[in-house]
Amino acid sequence: MNFRNYPMVSKIVFGRSSFDQLGEIIEPKRINTKAPFIFLVDDVFKGNVWLTSRIPLAYEDEILYISADEEPKTSQVDELVEKIILTHKDRPSGIIGIGGGTLLDLSKAVAIMLTNEGEAKDYQGWDLVKRPAIYHVGIPTISGTGAEVSRTTVLTGPNKKLGINSDYTPFDQVILDPELTKDVPKDQWFYTGMDCYIHCIESLYGTYLNAFSQSYGEKALDLCKEVFLDDKISKEESEDKLMMASWHGGMSISFSQVGIAHALSYGLSFVLGTKHGIGNCIVFDHLEEFYPEGVKLFKQMKAKHNINLPQGLCSDLEDYEFSAMIDMALALEPLWENALGKHWKQKITKDKLKSLYQKM
Ligand code: NAD
Ligand code: ZN
């Protein structure tokens, strides 16, 4: 038996307004005045003085605003790296990502590609990164993905959607300030929050479960139930708890794996560009056969918050599009094995997946 030896986020701050400590946290990491900190910030915050005036800029530090309308691409990472190298003489002192999973993943990937040769697509997979990334900090502004704690950065490349999974991927520093999530629109709050809920269900009902992942998964699931089903919870308490649920859910899947909803959602995303949170919801809604209790509770939460998921996403798809989706989903073997055990191939056929996609 070869037990996995995982890296963790080295340092973490938690608390409302802890974002104000960013300056004192990063300053000792400045290599010299010519080596800037590059802040990759979700462009939803452009012009939002409440947040941007607190970004501690000095010397040649720079803010790059980036849209989260589309999920990160390997080509986008390469372009950002090139831009940073061309603009600044010295290699940056650090990359600071401020935003949701999209910005956090981009920041991790840029930090890796600043020290590794070639293109981001060359590193999609497991343990392909050769050199440590530069110092990188993650500051989530929406809760659920667990990208703040995970060992991966999910990227869509020319041939596949797959993470750069490596010991160098996790952040060196994370700042968890739940107040930063206060203006997340309701639907998006639900979709990204459900990503966390689905992480818990897929982990807890998977065959890879062990006491380590279970302890985190159970805690995260309890927190999700409080956040999404308890009428008495205050907005602040709900923000605090969902941020911790995201962290624990991410820890849980790090030591186990996600499952069928994620496999199918990756297929949707690869062919239709459907975003992770909403894609997971659309898929999970049809998985009662595999996760009966989890889907039942999901439907309750969906009804409680008046969420209407898009329907008929796959109704006009051509056969080649179904095939691409199905092949993408089936390529994620560990996810299927976690969900259904070693003999999963006997239980899942391409026709089965097509019939599931046709319902969405
Ligand atoms: P996101 O980063 O895509 O953002 C969703 C929307 O919310 C965007 O429109 C964004 O502008 C907006 N937003 C974010 N913070 C806001 C705020 N405070 N106020 C108002 N609007 C705000 O959403 P996400 O669901 O966090 O991330 C999805 C991405 O995360 C996907 O690319 C997915 O592949 C990735 N992901 C990564 C991991 C990992 O372990 N690395 C795990 C799960 C998902
Ligand atoms: Zn997810």
C-alpha cells in the first residue's frame, strides 16, 4: 500500500475584514522593489472602491482585472504569463488571486507557469510540474469550489479539460474573509455553494472514502445543511459557515475524489462551455439513481431558494457532440471508480450516459 503524501496550504488567516492584513502578510515576501506583486482580480470588482482601495500596491505592483465569464483556459494562462514577463524586468515576487474558483485557478496556474518551461497544456495531468511555483496567495470572494485549498487548477485546454495536479499547485497563503462574499448574486451563491454540497455527497458516498476524508466531508455537509436549509441563520453567519464548508469540502475530496456529477459536468463544460457550479447542479438534479438521498435534499434546497435550472441544454445536440461529451466524461476514470467501484465499466455504458445527457 502506498499512502498519499499531500501538501497543504502553508498559511491561512480567517476572519471578517482579515483582507486588511494582506499588505503586512505579503511585504516580507517581496524579493526587491523591481519584483512586483501581481494581483489577478475578478473584473466584477473593477470600480468597487470598498475592495480595490484595500489592495496594497507598492513599487511596480500591478492589478490585472480578469473576467470570470468563462472558465480558465490554458491559452489564457500562457498569455497572462507572457504579458507579465514582457511588462516586468524581474520575475514577480508573487501572484495574488482575488475572486472565485476561476481567478483562484488562474492564479495558481500563472504562478506555476512563471517558473516552468513550455505551455500550460503540457502540465494538465498528475505530477508533471518540475519546479516550484512562485509565491502565490488565494483570496476567495465566493464560497464553494474548494479551489482555495486544493492541489489542482482546472483548465480547459485544446484537447481536454483537466487540472494541473501537483505538489506545487496549492497556495502558500490563503486569506479567508467571508465579508468579501457579501455581494454575490443569489443564483451564483446557490450554484457555487452546491458545488461544495456535491463535493460532500460524492466524497461521502464514494468507494475512496476513508476516515480522513469522511471527517471533513461530514462537517462540510452539516455546514451546507445549516446554510441552505436553516431559516434562522443570519446572513453573516451563513457567509462564515459557507466559507468553512468550502474549505472542508475541498479537504474531503483531496483525500478521496469527486464522482458522477463532476464527470458529467466536465463533459457539459467541454462541449457547451457550461460553468462548473451551474453545470454540476444541472447534472446532479438527474442523478437520483446514483445518489438518492443527496439528490432528494438537493431538490429541497433548490425549491427553498426558488432556483430554476435551465432545461433542454442537450436537446439540439448532434451525435458528434454527444460523443465528445461522453468521451470526456468517461476519460475521468478515477471519478467513476470512486462512485461505482473497481468494476464500474460493467455498470456504465455510452448509451447510459447519452440517455442521462438527453434529460438535461
Ligand atoms: P467563478 O469564479 O466562475 O465566479 C462566478 C461568478 O461570480 C462570476 O460572474 C464572478 O464575477 C462572480 N463573483 C465572484 N465573487 C463575487 C462577489 N464577491 N460579488 C459578486 N460577484 C462575484 O465561480 P466559482 O464557482 O467560484 O468557480 C468556478 C471555477 O472553479 C471553474 O472554473 C471550476 O473549474 C473551478 N473549480 C476549481 C476547483 C479546484 O479545486 N481547483 C474545484 C472546483 C471548481
Ligand atoms: Zn466541483
